[in-house]
Amino acid sequence: MSKDEVILLDFWVSPFALRAKIALAEKGVEFEARQEDLLGEKSELLLKSNPIYKKVPVLVHNGKAVNESTIIVSYIEDTWPTPSLLPPCAYGRATARFWADYVDKKLFDGGSKIWRSKGEEVEVAKKEFIEILKVLEGALGEKEYFGGDSFGFVDILAIPITAWFYAYEQYGNFKVEDECPKISAWIKNALRGRVLRVVILNQRKSTSLLAC
């Protein structure tokens, strides 16, 4: 059987592309990451593969394109089912997808609102973001990861966005560790993995420049 061709259209600062890279790494899938010049001329492959939004990430698997990061991670889970990123029971999978949806709708936009705000609006945005984190702390509970004892679907969607936390903290003048210690502990647990740690720290070095 011929080897799968797996190409990821990437952008160095995108936490959403990082989701796909982490999922592929967790599955042990070899892939080629192709950097896109989103601020300049986008490649013909990107424009062809994602003609609606014209953005990354795009996963091209044996010539077929899959768009949108959460959908890509779901596709990776379905295509390479071992090791599983989702719980074995239907209820567990439904719960994971609920929190994945919450992360998608709240976490990145909530944090970005901090550095996009000015004056008194910054304090309001900071409080809203901390409340989002506290809701996630409630979902995490006393577990090491959102899925329980093992790093999984919700963790993969959320952990890349934490690479932006340093910028949020600098603009908002707060520390996630002080406000949400369980979230801080979860981040440290997630970064223990060798591959994941390297990917996230490289990403953090890039995004920390935004806070300078």
C-alpha cells in the first residue's frame, strides 16, 4: 500500500494551524508543513483548497483538502483512530465536543479582545477573559486534562491558544496563574510531552513579540 501524502498549509503564528500539527504529532502521522505568506501572495494550492475563506490551516490528504482547524482535528481522529483523542463512550465524546465548541467560540476571541481594547475597555475585556478561564476551570475540575488522565481532543484545541497568554497578560496587567491556578497547572501538564513542548515553546517565542 502506498504511503499517504499529508500536507499542512501553515502560517508561523497561527494557533489554529498548531492544532493540526499537534493532532498529527499525537497520532504519529508524518506530514509536510508548507508555510503560507498570508500577508503577501497566497499559494495557488491554498486558493484552490480553501476558496471560500482563503486561510490556513488546510490539511491536504492524498489530494483532498480539509478546512477549518476543529474539523481538521476531527478528520485526523477519524482517519487515524489510534491512539484515540476522544473518550470511548458516546456521552464522553458529546461532552468533549461541547467544550471544544466553547473553546472555539470564547477563548481566542476573548483573549484577543484584551489587546485590541484601549483605556477602561481593557479592564472589562480582562474580566471577561478571566471568567472564560474560570468556566474552563470548572470543566477541568480535578482532572489532569479535559478528557481525564490523557491528553485529548479538547486539550489539542485549547493548548495552542495558551501561546498567546503572555501577550494577554502584558496588555491586561494580570497573571493567569494568579487568577486561574488550575488552568495554569493544566498548561504545565500539557507541556510535559516532548513533541508538544517543543512546538508550543517555539510558538510562544513568536507570539511574545506582539507584547513588546
